[in-house]
Amino acid sequence: MKKVIKNNYKFILGMILGLVVSVSSVYAVEAYIESNKVSYDNSKSNGSYKEVQSSIDELYERSGIHKDKWTDKTLNGADPVLKDPLIPVEIKPNGEVYYANLNSEWYNYSEKRWANAVILTDTADEYSVGQHILEKDIESYFVWIPRYQYKIWNLANTEEYTKTIDLETIVNTAKKLYTLNDNKIIIDIKFGDVNSTPKMSESDAKLNEYYTHPAFTLGDKDLNGIWVGKFETGYKGANSKESAEVNEEEPTSVIIKPDVYSWRNINVKNAFMTSYNYERDFDSHMMKNTEWGAVAYLSHSQYGIGTEVNINNANDYKTGYSAAPGIDRNSVPNVNSSSTNSSITKLWNTETGYLASTTGNISGIYDMSGGAWEYVAAYMSSNVGQSGFDNDNDLRGKLKNYVDIYDSQSTIESYNKRILGDATGELGPFYNYIESNGKAYRHSSWYGDQSDIIHSANPWFARGSHRTGGSLAGTFCFHTLTGRASDGGFRIVLSI
């Protein structure tokens, strides 16, 4: 169990209760809130409850906090769910992390400031509200994706989406890529808790009507939201990209931070079980395809960046990087260097780094374009490929809540076999045209990202593409792999 952090609000609450109980003898109130001393002179009070309450109200007003826990009205009840040892934080533009005051405005989705939280290391110092949390004490960062409904713009369940339109004579250029039947939209989203946004099945979905995203249902549980790893999962203690290539189940080696080596060359089973056993009290699990879709759609709504995020093109597979200004998305340098080159890539806490975030600022989720391929817990029914699972008995049984299962008749172009909300089939029409390397790929109508549906040879989904993916990479990129240990990594989700 991680270290539980002390909270000065217990002291403040006790102080206020003592004030109310002992009004006849209390003449001053002192509180330390967010490291600032606040005093109130109550010497003129006649000791009445009304006057004491007024004093308390003024104390809160002068301190800059609210008596009640902060909630974002935009979320309509889908505010972050917290419990120890998950610590709410505010992250400054320079990357410094501070223990958030729950009674102040520590997130605001209408301003594209998403809620963040961290889990500290077992050896971390103790922290109180308002304190700067040192990077060395942070084990993992998470970002809150609130429960929402989105307006259906494309049901993508017709014969039209069973194949790509063949345009192999077209060679991709930046101009053609962004003008070829561009169907992307700003996705219309409404937040709400489990009561205001009830669970829905695909049969309930209707064009131009709101549909509750499936990522907020885990088995028979309806969730107010999910906590998503802010970065690709790294390997704790790795000092090179090679030392982060470990094909084992090791939940104690999880680290989710910027500027660490992404955990790669791990098969699906080991990534799945590592994620599952990371924080069982938090229902931790490997990110599902539908959960990736929930992040992708929120990022392209009025509450996110609203455009394609920058690619992480770091040469050594480090997390939280962004292609530098002037680096063309269609020709990302393939530099065979063993270390990150600052002339072509910038870190997360810079103006350029923000562009690789789902919000366009430091509060969002990173590494959803480029970095390493990310395996997601999504596979073709009855086909576990080279994932390390002997069969799918467990995936269809005790682990079924933590995986998306797709049609066993799926082919590489069966876009109508999607799960609504997974950010695959809804991104059509799809096209087949030649990239600058002379190879033909399947592309969606959203930024031309690579678009392959799982099939018998490659039964597992992977998202986001690779550090050298160029124009194929992006939040809306989906591809297929065997499930074996390869260049792929993974991401962790918490469902408290």
C-alpha cells in the first residue's frame, strides 16, 4: 500500500468545530491554508452562534477557499473520484506539481484544464495541501476523464464501411492529406453523472442524438469517470531504452511520468496482468480500446485541444515529448540516435510540449501520437494470437470487464465491426493511398491517420503509432498487431 498523505483540513475542521463549541472563550481564529496565515479578530463578538458563523464565513472568504469541496458545474456531477493514496494535484506550466486544495478551483473543463492526480512512491516524504511535491517522490500521474455523452455524427454500420476507397494513384502530400474528403468535426459532448447520463447500448444510438460513451461502464458498474495514465507506462529504474524492454509481469516496476523510458517489447498478457495488479484497490487495468476512444473524443471536443496532437518523436522512446517547431508531421526525422535530440523534439513542460497534450496545455494526456505503439486490451473473439494467453477463457470469464472483444469475422477493412465510441469506424470514409515511402496504407478522414481493423493474422489493436510514424500517427490512428512482445507499450487506467 502506498503512503497515505496527511491533510491539514482535519486540523482546520477541528479548529472550526472548537470555535463553535467554545464560543464564550474563543476570541481569535488562526488557520494555515495553502501555506498562507489567515487571522480573524473576533474580540468584539458577543458570543452568539450567528456571529461566530459569520466569523467562520469571513475566514473562508479571506482565505480564498470554499467551505464545500470544489465542483465544476460543467461536469454536472461527474467530478473526480478520489481516495488515498491518489493525491489531487495542480501542475504549473513549468511542470511543478502542487498538492491541490480540494476546496479551491483545481480543475475547470470549460477552460480545458483537466483534473490531475498522482500516486507517490513508497519512500516519498509526507506532503500537505499547498505544498510543492518533488518529482522524485512521484511514481505515477493520472488524468480524470469525466463521464459524458457525445452526439453521434456517423453510425458507420453500413456496407459503405466494409472497405476502403482505392486511391492508390495519389501520393500523400501535406496539402492533399488535409483536404482529401476531410470529415473531422468538433465532437459535441455533454458531461453528467450516472443518473443524468444512463448506460446505453448500441441499439439505443441514433444519428445526431447523444449517446453515453461505453468507457464509463465496467462490467455491471457505472462510473462517474476514469483516471487515465498521463503518459505511456515506463519501466522503473531503466536508464536506457534497451533496459526498458522487459517482457515480464512486474507491477512494482510501473512508473508513469514524463521523461522516462517507455516500457516496450512486452507481450499483451504481461502488459495486461501488470496493469491489472498495479492497484487492485483502484480497479487498475490495461487501457481498453473504448477507453482510448473516450480520451480521443474528449480531446477533439470543445473541452480539448480540438485538433491533432503533436507526435512524440523522441529517438529513445522517452515519454512526454513533442516534435519541435518546423518538424513536418509528414516527414518526422528518423534519427537513429540513442538519445533525445532537442533540435527535433521538446519536453512536455514547454510551449511546444503542450501541443502534444490532449488539451493543448500541461493538464492533458500525452504520448497519444507517436512514442511507442500502445497495445490496448481489445482483440478478435477466440483469437489470442501471440499475446501470451493460452486461450481466451479468462478474457471471456473472470477478466471480461477489462477487455473489448470484437467480431470473429472481422477483416482489416471491416470498419462496421467497430464498437461505437472506440474511435475507429466512426472516422470514415477510409482511403487507400500511397505514402512518401512508396507504400499504400489505409487512412481515415480524420488527419489521414492509419486505419486498420483487427483480423485473423493480427487480432490485437494498437493505437497512436510509432515515434517515426509521421502522417500515419495520431490520436485517431488504429493498427493491428499479433499481441507478441514487439515495439509496443501500454497505458494504465484506474476505475475507482
